[in-house]
Amino acid sequence: MSETLWGVIIGGAIGIAGPLLTSLLNLFLEGLKEKRAKKRKIRERLIGHRLQTRDIEELSSEARRRGERVDLQSADLTKAYLGGIDLENAILYRANLSGANLSRANLHRANLGSAQLKETVLYKANLEKADLFEVDLERAKMQGANLVRAALYEANLKQAHMSKANLTGANLAKSNLTQAVLTGANLSETNLKEADLTEALVTNEQLRQSKTLEGAILPDGTKVPEGTDYEKWIEEWRASHT
């Protein structure tokens, strides 16, 4: 076949393929642009607006694919159903999750500092090593939740239901546990320094497992001493409740 003929064939092929490749590239770019626009719209609704569960799942899945933390800081997730969702290492600082259902959700190492979780359902949720500093968990349902080494410093747990929850090594210093239900909860090595346990449903046997009760208010209203008086008091208290 002559060089001239080959040139005609190749030129014709390029002439056909060129516009086709251009069309495919344009379609790809338009799809990418549409995806980014959708993501931007979701993020624009994060603050002060209700989000749909599918929006959260989409953001979470996308963040995991990129190896990043899903950012839901200050998001309004009131009464959202997020049962079983994977929000490991998520940023939920100052988010509003009041009345939301997070049963069996994975919140391992999640940042929930100063978040609103009033009456939130956290049944058997995984909150191991989660940051719950100053979080509001009043009347939250946390039966069977995993709170191992969770940071609950100054958290509001008034009337929270934590029966059979695992609080091993958790930091509950200065937390409000007034009338909280701790029946069957594991308090091994839990920091309860200056915690308020007024009228909480918890046994002395459970409290004996804690790391410290210094400065705490016990269920019967007893104020535990602090400083140098604490060691003598705790020794006598433990001996009288063996």
C-alpha cells in the first residue's frame, strides 16, 4: 500500500477520532463539575440546615476514599437517622445531633467536642477514644455503648441511660452524672474526679473500680474529700464497702 494511501487512512482516522475523544473528555469534565457542584451544595447546608442521611453517607464514603476525615463541624443533624453509619475519626465539633439515632454507629476517635446530643440514641454505638469534651448528652440513650478511654471531661450526662456501657479508662472528670443510669456499666479505671453522681443509679462496687473519686459527689450526696484527706478517706470507704 502506498505511503499516500496510508496518509489518507491515518488522516481520516484522526479526523473521526479527534471529535470523539473531545466529546468524551467534555462529558468527563462535565460529570466532574457536576459532582463538585453537588458536593459544594451539601457543604453549604452543613451549618444551620438539616441534612439528609444520604448526604452524610455520601460525604463519609467520599472522605474514606480519599483517606481524609469527614468534616461535619457545626452541622445540624437533629433527629437524623444515622443508625450503623461509619463516622470513624469524623469531625463533629459543635454539631447538633439532638434526638438523632446513632444506634450501632461507629464513632471511634470522632471529635464531638461541645456537640449537642440531648436525647440522642447511641445504643451499642462505638465511641472508643472519642472526644466528648463538654458535650451535652442529657437524657441520651447509651445502653451497651463502647466508651473505652473516651474523653467525657465536663460532659453533661444528666439522666443519661448508660446501663451495661463500657467506660473502662474513660475520663469523666467534672462531668454531670446526676440521676444517670449506670446499672451494670463497667467503670474500671474511670476518672470520676469532681464528678457529680447525685442520685445516680450505680453501686458502690462499681465505684470501687474507678481510678479516682477525689472531689466527687456520691449518689447519696456525700462529698468526697480532696487533696491530702482523699487517700485516707478512700481507703476507709473502700474497706467499708468490700
